[in-house]
Amino acid sequence: MPIELYRDAQHACLMFTDLVRDGGEAVQCNQFLLIDQGVGAIIDPGGNIAFNELFLGMTRHFPPNRLSYLIASHADPDIIASLDRWLTTTSAQLVISRIWARFAPHFAKSGKTTERVLSVPDAGGRLRLGGSELWLLPAHFLHSEGNFQFYDPVSRILFSGDLGASMVGGAEAQTPVTDFARICPHMEAFHRRYMVSNKVMRLWVRMARQLDIALLVPQHGAPLAGPAIGAFLDWAESLQCGIDLLGQDAYLVPSGVLG
């Protein structure tokens, strides 16, 4: 069952957290259904292992034939590997960074993406969704070179992609966290490896502080709420990560034998 992040008479945000069931071999992922005045969008629809249950789960809340958008933060397989099946079963348009617009067709049969890709410029923009707008925020190099986050001004939810991700699952991924110190140990190693640099983190924090955020909801793990949001921004602002951590021995010809 999805988690209801927000609902009013015209607008709803639902989160699916438990669709990846493969014995733990694949990373846990969150998928999101946004509805406004009868117009629907899915954010980061996921890979093939999530498709069947997400599609069936969506039909209980929204008719697939009225889905307008498949919105991708970037082009990783856990984000849009199921693209071909969504393009087959709906008339939705893929919304993705212009950097990845010509790579996305590799996830689908030949011709499936023709006239069905909306390429987002680096600066982002605002996507009309029913009577509201979804803000497409630049978050490049966090971690993908063509990367966006999505802010819903109605619910005040920031869908932050891989930024803010925590390596938790089950009930832990379903409950918003207000104590950042409790969740931080589950996200630190991931952020140090996957985020590109502290410079980029600081630029992102400067942008994020301009938003009125009620929930920060990543693509992996638990949402952040209340004081955890400010604490995360403070932590991210000072985090050394990615190329900041590279030493002189980062690139050496390997000698180890695999297999």
C-alpha cells in the first residue's frame, strides 16, 4: 500500500516504498504518484522489478490512461529501466534532462520514445500539472551530470532523488524522520561516494534554503521532516565527498585477479 504524503480536495502525493522484493539483491527504491485536478505524474518510476506492482498500485488511485508524465531525476536503471513498459501501457510523456534525452531511447524499443520526450534544459523550469506547477530544480552532479529534483509547492514536498538517500528499508523507509542524528549513519557513506564535491553541495544548499520544505523525500530510504530538514542542509553544506576525497593513489593500474 502506498504512503499518503499529502492530500486535499484537488491534490495528492503518494509514495510507494516496498515494491522491490528480490531477497535484498537490489537497492530499495521509492516511487511517487502526483495527482492534481485529475492530471497524474509518476516521479522516478523505477526498474522492471517494480513495474507490475507499481502499475497495479497506481490503478487503485488513478487511471493509467490519464497519466500525463513519467518524470525522471536522471537516467539510472533504478529510475527508468521500466520505461518501455510505461510507454506501452500509457500515453505519458517522459520528462528528463536534455543531457539524457537521447540516451533514454535505449531503455525502449525502437521508435517508442518518438515525440514522447520532454527535454529539460540545465536551468530547469516549471511543469504544469493540472491546476498547479511542479518545479524542476537543477541538481546537477548530485549525483548525475544531468540531474533534477522536483518541488511541489502545494504539498511543500521536495522530491530530492539520490540526495538525502538513506540505506534503510521496510517500515524505516515509510516513516518520516525528524531526528537527523538517527538517520545520518545510514546515509553518510552513500553521500561521500556518490555526490561529486562539496562545492556542488554548497551550491545546492543555497538553493534549497530558498524553498519552504515540509518534507524532503529521497528516492531511497526515509523522508526527512521537521528539524531533520535543517540539520540535513547543515550537514550537506559541510560534507566532503566525491573528488574532495581522492588521493594520489586513486588511479593505479590494477594487479588483482577477479573471478
